[in-house]
Amino acid sequence: MDTDRDRLLRLYDEQLRTDAETPGAQSITRLGPLRLATYAKHWDSRPRRANQS
């Protein structure tokens, strides 16, 4: 039998967890209440200066 707490947590997981929790993700896989998100690595294309001592 579900308690109120269990019911509310289940509703939260089903209805309120959205893409807003994982902005910019390349892909999202749901695993029960978890959202497993994959992000692309951002490469900075600006030239870097050599370290000056």
C-alpha cells in the first residue's frame, strides 16, 4: 500500500521531472526516477597564448 509520501514522490517523478532539469543534454535516458543525461564536450576554438614566465 502506498503512503501519501510514496504517492507524492511517484507523481513528482512522473509529472514534474522534465527536460528543464537537463538543459543542453544531447540525449536523456530515463531509469526509474533518474534522468541519465549525456552532454557533448565543448571545445574552445580560441587560440591560446603560451605561458609567459
